[in-house]
Amino acid sequence: MKKLVLFIALGAFIASCGGKKEEKKDGFEVSRAKKEEKKAQTSEGVPVDLDNDGIGPVKGFEFPSDVDTEMAARGEAKFNSICVACHMVDQRMIGPAMKGVYERRSPAWVMNMILNPDGMLKEDPIAKALLKEYNNAIMLNQNLTEEEARDVAEYLRTL
């Protein structure tokens, strides 16, 4: 009799260690496994427009062929003192990455955005699209002079 009970217990133990069967239960279920889902891009993106000069005092500006290193150095200092709170060189932050900005925007547009962000956000379609893409984080007016904006624009060329 003891052998029969031992044999049945051993059989039950082996059967319980067999294949894992999942039970489906109704109701709330917690899954501790990490699922990595790629977020579908719902934004339409901001178009590249090199012909738009934006809204502000700068019209039809084009850079000379050579970078002015003194101007770029002043622009870098200004950028590092006020712009880095929202902008990084190579990656998005509160605002867009600045590297390659002139592949997406005209120099006049960039300088007008620096000088007149309020007017740009009200009237310029690209500035409005950027505002939407960056969760309505507005660019504050830093009250720069045209010369300071030109310095920062020159620095952005070097990135």
C-alpha cells in the first residue's frame, strides 16, 4: 500500500512539472514583461523651406562664402549663455537641434526667429508647425540686437 501511494505521489509530481499551461482569467491582469512599442509618428512633420524669410526685420539675407571666426566666437558665447537652456547642438530638447539648421531654414528665417519669436509664432506657418511639434513650448524673446543675432547665426553655420 505504501508503495502504491508513493508511486501515485511520484506520478503526480512528475505530471505537475510537465509542460506549462497558461490559464486565461477574466478581469485585471498585470504583466511584468517590458513591451517596447515604437510610437507611431502622428505629427505630419515640419516642412523644409529655404525660401521663407519669416516675419521680422531681416529680408533676403545670405551668408558670405567664408565663415567669420570672430563673429562665430561671439555667437558661440551668446548661444552658450542663453540658448542652451532650450537647444542642444545634436539632439532635440525643448526646442529643435541646431546642427544643420541651414539645411532646413533660410538664414533670414533663423535670424527673424531669434529677433522676433512672438511675431513668427503668430504669423509664420513653419514657426506655428514647430510650436505644435514641440508641445507648444514657445521661444522666448531674448531681446537681442541684430548684430547679436547675426553673431549667433554665424556660429550656427559652424555646427
